Amino acid sequence: MWVAELQCVHGHTFEGWFGSRSDFESQQARGLVTCPQCGSAEIGKRLSAPRLNLGASEAPIAPTSAESHRPAQGPEAMLRELVAHMKAHTEDVGTRFAEEARRIHAEEAPERAIRGQATPQERQALRDEGIEVWALPDFDRAGSSH
């Protein structure tokens, strides 16, 4: 799955989901990519962030009967579960996060879901470059007495 931030000549921005970059280019060449607001087919790509395509290459996993009937969780438990899922489905690039995010954004490295460490200044620099990033809570470190 390839996700693109798009913009028409009138300045309307929207997100497009395509099977691949070549699918987008083929559809655009045939005039099939149009602005949902004004219908313009004059569409360009905007700078966009690498996406966390969690499980995009795998078939969705149906919840087991135990999962579908589990009691409601509090916000912290839900956030812990989400972070654990993201850790299980992303590549840890460690302290090279900012560098690798830029390489993916510039299409110099394969598009994939990554995670790692970045300083607040590095995260802001990435955002300034049009690369959207999020800081996730580190429950392992927050729960320790170190």
C-alpha cells in the first residue's frame, strides 16, 4: 500500500491510497486521480511522512473469541497495547531514526514502518521538513526505578 499526500491546483489537499507508486502514476496519467472537493484532475504530490503501515503486507488478524469478549480497558492499558503492537510491527533503527526517516521520505531507502530514538530537536527538524513523526511513551523506562 502506498499512501500519498496530494494537492490540486486550487490548493485542496487530500490523501490518496494506491497499491503502489506505479499504480498512482498510471491512474494519474489516465486522469483518474481527481480532487474530492472540486474534481480537478491537475494533482500533484506534496511532501509527506513515512507511514506506519502496520500489518499492511499481512492479512488482517481476526480477534479470537477471548479477545472479542474481553472487558473494556482503561486508556493507559489501551495505549500500552497500541505501543506494544507498534513495536512488534516496526523496524527499530535506533539512533539512526532521523537519518532513516529522511532516506525513506526522499525514496532513497525502502518504504517501511520504522521506530527509533530522536531528540526533540531532531523531531522538530523532521516536522519542519514535512516528515511527520510521533513520540511514543516508553513504558519500559517510565515504569523502572532507574
